[in-house]
Amino acid sequence: MASKHNQAARGEAARETRSRQGLEYRALLDAAVDAIIVIDHRGIVQEFSQAAQRVFGYSADEVIGSNVNVLMPEPYHGEHDDYLARYNSSRDPHIIGIGREVRARRKDGSLFPCDLAVGQVQGVEPPRFIGFIRDITARKEAEELLRRSEAELRLAQELANLGNYVMHAGGNAPDYFSPQLYRILGVQPGDTRTVREEFLGRWVHPADRNRVADEFARMDAGKSALDIEYQVVLRDGTMKHLHHLAQAVFGPDGRVLKYVGTIHDITDRRRAEDEARVLQERLTHFSRLSTMGEMAAGLAHEINQPLSAIATYAQACQRLIRQPEPDIGDITAALEQINAQALRAGEVIRRLRNFVKNREVKREPVNCARLLEDLRTLAETDARLHNIRLRLDCREPLPTVYADPIQLQQVVLNLVRNAIDAMSDAPEDRREVLLMTREASDGEVEVTVADHGTGLAPEATEHLFNPFFTTKASGTGLGLAISRSIVRAHGGRLWHTPNDGCGVRFHFTLPVSPAVTTGE
């Protein structure tokens, strides 16, 4: 009796255990966030969790007992039974234990993407399978939105010819370079990363190298963000103008963690600006020639009348004098008319000189080194157009000069343009114009503009500063003459010497200001 009682107790305990396990199993199914579906070896649904009911829109009663392929669109719907048959015969797991992305069908017929993982219940024959399904509609929509945004960003960067990057200083994280940046720099994604020293030494144009290096150093020191325009020479020899913006990101210890930057290819814009500048200068040149022509025509008309009158009265005097008994009164009257007409011609010339006289000179303390630095901006367009490098060698501190800065810039700009024209046929390694300042003796500051062109012909040196003498096909012959007049008006002198090796150096001096101040 005791044994039967114990067996009954054990049986009751086993039933309670199974009941508790069943409740726990059901609670597990219902608590799961992902949809859980249990099927048998024929594909008939045995369990359909609450999450599955929410995802598919079916109640458990509608699905349990039906083939699971009711939840599948084609081609999965027609292939699923074959998969199960093949597994039952070969035990080839195929997708069991391997997650994959598929499409599923809701009760309303709509399809949605999902992640599917299938596992086999161990120790059960015939086999039973558990499927875990996660609705990834929101994730796919976010991925599609991100993909579309990235595509639009790439398109916008291509249209703007702009690329961006993120570079990590320590190399402990992957760098990022946008596709358009690769295209701008003419490199491939798999190419070896270029370090800054190589970029400055081999890519940045020699004329901009020191300036770019200084700006990078300021960014590394945290003094300012990088905002600079410069030229680069690509591996294939192509020259481009870039506008580079960058910011250094610092860590808690003050060290640079990474650089975030944008590079804008402004080559087309600079080329258009240069072409517009050249066109404007040509128009100005033609306008100047036209004005000179009009002035010459007007001057000829104004002077021609008194000169014609002088010639007429002079001829009359000759006829009167040849007469046997000359009429002194008529001769005197003719001579008086000749004198009056000569004074009239002189007055015309005097009015012309007053008309073309320089504006009132406004003198002020001028730092010649700063003046040349400012002038670089005016001359860079011509220099870039002719592939000429401008190099400054300003020895500071310099005493200031008391002068008109606009007139001095006019002098230097004329000398620089002459130097650029002189090197039109010079080889690449010689295409450089040097602007130099130094303190000369006798309380003067000397400014030098040097080129490496063909130099001056011996017959040209004698007449070089004469008005209307020019060695250019389209020159007016007034630039050097006006420049010398301006320098002389400031108490200085302008001359030229041969350059070392080849070319010409033009020098001019200016007296130091009475109130001498050092350059900044």
C-alpha cells in the first residue's frame, strides 16, 4: 500500500512539474519580443506566440493546425514543403541554425522584411522546429532613408565639387574619405594614405607651401580653424585650386584626436575669375587706347588751327618782304598774329597738362613689406594665369617711408606685370618673380622686382624710360615712364640691373619717413 501511495505521489508531482513547465513554456512564448512559431515535420503550426499574432495579424486559432507557408509569399510559399521533405530524408539542415533575411506575409496580404532563425527541438521524433521572426521594417526603412541621404549627399558633393574627410591622428580608428574627395585629388580608395609631410612636400604648390604649413601649425596649436585657399599639383601633373576648411578635435589631455575637414575644388571658379580679370584688363587697355586716341585727335584739332594760322601769316610775311617796297605795317600785323597764334597753341598745351596732371598726392607712413604683401593679391591672378610663382623676401624690421601707398602699388604692379610678360617663354623651373625689400644706405628703403626672363636688348636700355617707347606688341610705352615720375616725385630713383644668371632686376628707392617706426 505504501509503495502504491508513493507511486501515486510521484505521478502527481510529475504532472504538476509538467503543468508548471507548460505554463513556463507558454509564458516564455508570450513574453518573447520576437515572433515564435513551432511547427512539426510536415510544416503544420503547433504554437503561435502573442508576438507572432501582433506581427502577422492572425490569432493563434486561425493559424494553429495550418501549414506555415500561409505566412510566406512566393517563392518561399511553394518551396517550403520541399525543404522539409528534403530534410526529413537527408537530415541536411540547410537553413537550420543559420539566420537569414526573408520576406513574410501578413493576414492582410502585405509583405514585410524580417530576420528568420530556425532551430530544431532536440530529442523529439518526428522532428519539430522553432522559428524566431523579427520584423525589421523600421530598420530597413531607416537603412533606405540613410542610403538615400548618402546618395543625395554624394550627388550634392559632386555638383558642388566638394569632398570631406575625417582623419584620426593616432591611427587607432579608421579614417573616412568621401568618394568625391578621391575624385578631386585623383587617387583611388585603395591607395596608401598620404601623411601631412608628403602632402606639403609633394602636393602643395611651392608658392603656397610655407603659407599652408603655417596654417596647419596654427590649427594643431588650437589657435584657429583651417580656412585657406592654395594650389596643389596632382600625381598626373594637373594643377588645381582648393579651398580647404578643417578643424582639429582635441582630447582631454590637449592632444589632437582627429581632423574633420572639407576640401572644395574651386579650380573652375578661379579660372573663370582669371578670365574675367583678363577680359576686364583688356577692356581697360582698349578703353585707355581709345581715350588716348580721342585726346590725340582733340589735341591735334586744337593745335592744328593756330599752327595753320602761323603758317599762313608766315607765308604772307614772306610775300610782303619780297615786294620791292615792303609794307612794314602789314608785316608787323602778320608777325603779331603769328605771336598770338603761338601763345594760343601754348595755352592749349598748358590746359592739357593741367588736365592730365596727377591727382593730389596723399602721403602717409607706409610699411613697404606690408605693401608688397597686400599687392600679392592684386598680382596673383596674372601670375596664376601665366603659371608664374610670386616669392616675397621682405627683410624686417624695416623703417617706414612717407609716401602715397596707391601710387607705390601702381609702380610695383607695373614692374611685376612687366616681369611676368618677360617670362612668357621661360622654362618651368625659372618662372618666378621675386619681390624684395631691404634697408639701403643713406636712409632709404630699396624695393626690387626681379625676373628670370630673356633680359633687355642693348638697344632697349637707352630708351627704356622714355614715354611711348615699348618692347611689347600691345604696350603703350607709358608704364615705366609714369613709374619713374612717381618715384622721383617721392624723392627716390628707379633703375635696372641684370639679374644673376638671366633676366632683369628693377630697383627703386624711397627716403625713410622722418618718424621712423619698425615693421610689425
